Amino acid sequence: MDLMNEHLLSLILLAPVFSVVVLMILPNQKSMMRWAALFLGLIPLVLSLVLWSKFDPVQSGFQFQELVVWYPSINSYYHLGVDGISLTLVLLTTLLTPIAILASFNIQDRIKAYMVLFFLLELGMLGVFLSLDLLMFFVFWEFGLVPMFFLINQWGSEKGERELWAGVKVPARSYASVKFMLYTMAGSLGLLLSIQMIGLVSGTFDLVEVMKSWNSLEGSLFGFPIATIKAVAFWAFVIAFAIKVPVWPFHTWLPDAHTEAPTAGSMILAGVLLKLGGYGFLRLVLPLYPAESRQYAWALALLATIAIIAGALASYGQKDFKRLVAYSSVNHMGFVVLGIAAAAYATGTQNAYIAMNGAVLQMFNHGLSAAGMFFLVGVLYERTHTRNLEDFGGLFPLVPVYGGILIFTSMASLGLPGLGGFISEFLVVRGSLPIFSVLTALSMIGLFFTGAYILKGLKKVLHGPMNDQWKGHLSEINVREVVVIAPLMVLMLLIGIWPAWILDVINRAVVMLF
């Protein structure tokens, strides 16, 4: 048991690798592959629950640390550790992966390759949340791009084409996957160069050691003032993470990627991958660049406010149900960045702690509600083969169980009091309002239109005159699909009525950031 405790993080991190090996050995039989993947996907979740039960929210600093020399010539280490922030996101990742696998039981083509890519994607995401070495962080950051690229490119929507230039057309899913890859890699270039510079100056890539030496640097470096070097590196980090969140105006890859991705791919993309950007701000930007974060916090807050408003307006204007949900992620993740910006500006104040707690909780809540919404869009699309809101209407009498679940999940996304989304958005607004009063007040425009686009989606799908073409052809949500969405609904309600169980874990880590 002691050995397990000492290497619990490695067990969680390497469990997806074990799953890949097992799947590669098993015969390529569809039913066996599905159930094996589901069982293997539950292993990291069980280990994460063990980790949660053993985590001490009162203890400061990183817990369950593992440190092994990885690349001795440059002082890079296999260094793992968790605090309340990373633990929360590890739990989210290991929860959504088996749920997404269960949601993928309708996949018929190349199931083994599909499931293997999902576990490799989980490996990349967990590696980012568990790494305490900058070089290791970057390796996992980039590694996660590859599985998602192939999931979109090979299993994405088969409909639609996009024109590139001069009449040259490509499949929409190929366009979306390449755009996703290029945007993220472009942002990562500056991130890599900045990490290399930090390692060169600090003599190590270990994050704990870097934070001690990097912030105490004075004078000049490479013939330039330290302040200038840090400002450039700060913006390189910010752009990389802003693309991933995504913050306006770096968001344009997101609607295409979501629209073309398979249902489970959209669930993971919205549920976890977007959180990598927010986590990057919390784990690297604020600790490594406290002065620059405070100086440019107004710019982040401005971009966040625009994202909240523009995301909501764009979502309201969509006729494609999945694209409506996709733009809502820009809107909701804007609150995460607003909370981070407020905390960066008013470091150490009570309002900063409130805003930061809200930002972290918003990442978790959005992971639940966005994954649920994309799944429910996929359930409807699987039966109707259309996502056009104008093709639906009055479906509630035909699918009352599905309708009730859709309303519940939509209300959680909306931020209805009593559900999780309300708690996190309230904390962000409460903490940010005294710090960025005008921008926070303006963001309420986005909050208003959040209600508008949610109600529009519900009206177009469930209410109004019934579209007669679905009578006798539209089947109710089945047991497997209810099992997929049920854990997400339980957590949305649990956080809404008793948020202390997760906020107690988050709060200690937030306090230690400053």
C-alpha cells in the first residue's frame, strides 16, 4: 500500500499506456473492443478517486510528488505532483474519458484504432496536469494534439466541404483538423522557445526550482533588460494558452473542430482540452510572471469580456445545434480568463481568491455541462442525421425523457441557481466586480445572451409546432445513453447544492499561488 501511495500519480499517468497495450493485444472484435476499452477506462478513474480520498486539502504545496532524473545533462526531471487545482482537473479527465468511451459504442469503423487514440489523448491530458517539469509539461502539451487530430480527421463528420482557394475544396473534417493542429502548434512555438530560455537561465526545467530562481533575476540577459525578456516570454506563454482556452480573437479554430469532431471527441475537446489553456495560466503564467500578469491583467480581462459577449452573440446566431454549443464554450471559458485576470491584478486580496476559486470551479463545471450538451446533440443527430435547428420543433411529446435531460443540462450550462454553473460564475463575477468593475458589468451582456441562446435551442428542438416528419421515426434516449449522461447530471446538481466538497480542495491551492 505504501508503494502504491508513493507511485500513485505514475499509476494514474501510465494507466492509459497499459490500456493501449492491452487493446493492441486483444483480437479486433467489435463488442470485445468496446467493453474492454470501457473497463480499462475506469482504471484511471478509480485511481483518481483513491488519490482524491488520500489528498489532504489543508496541507500546503504539492502532494504525492515523484522525482526521477530524466535528462541529466539539462537538469530535466520526471517530476509529478498535484495540488487542489491539478487534482480537480485530473478527476475531470479520468471521469470524462470512460464516459466518452461509453458514448462511442455506436462507432463501427476501426474501433481498435479509435479507442487507442482515446487513451493516448488521455495520457497527454493527464501528463499536462501532473507534470512539474517545464520540458515534460511541453512534451505532453504537444503529444495530446496528435490523437485529437486523427479523431477529427478520420472519425469526424462525413458531410460537407470547405473551399480553400480558387475552387479547391477539401472535406470539412480535414479542414477542421488541420486548422486545429496549425493554430495550436503556432502558439506552442513561442511557448517552447520561452521554456528553453527559462531552462537555460535557471539551469533546470524543474518548476519548483525555476520559481525560486526565475523570479529573483535582475539586471540584463542576452544584452536586454530582464524586464523586456520577461515581457516577451510572458506574451509567448499567454498566446499559447489563449489559443487553447480559446480567448477571442484566437477562437476561430474551435467551432470548426467541434462541428466536425465525433460526438465523444467533442465531449473531450470541450470537457478537458480547453482546460489545458486555463491550467497553463494558473500553473505557469501567474507564478512565473507575477509582475507582468498584474501589468497586463487589464488586457486579459478585456479579451475575456469580448469572448463572453461575442461568444454568446455568435452562439445565439447559429442554426446548427452543435455549432451553437461550440460557441457557448467561448462564452463560458471567458469567465475563466476573467477570474484569472482579476486574481492577477489584485494578488493576495480576498476578491482575488474568490475570483480564482470561481475560475477553477468554472473549468470543472464547464467540463461537465459542455460534455453533456455535446453528447445530447450527438444523441439527436444519430437519430435524425441533421443538426439544423430549423428541422426540429415540438419534439418534447415524442422524446420526453430526452427532453427533460436536455432541459436539465441546458439549465446547468445557463447557470441556473441550484446547479453547478451558477456557483462558479457567481464567484467569478463577485470576485472580479470590485477589481474590473466596468468590464465585469459589460460581461453581463454576455450572461444575458447566454440565457437567450439556451432558450432558443430548447425552443427550436422541443417546443412549438411538432415537425410531422419525426412522428413514428424518432426513438427515445436509450439506457446506455442515460448511463452516459447520469454521472454528469449528478455532479452538476451536487456542486450546485453543496459546492464545499470541491471548493475546499481548490481554495488551499489558490491561496498558495500568491
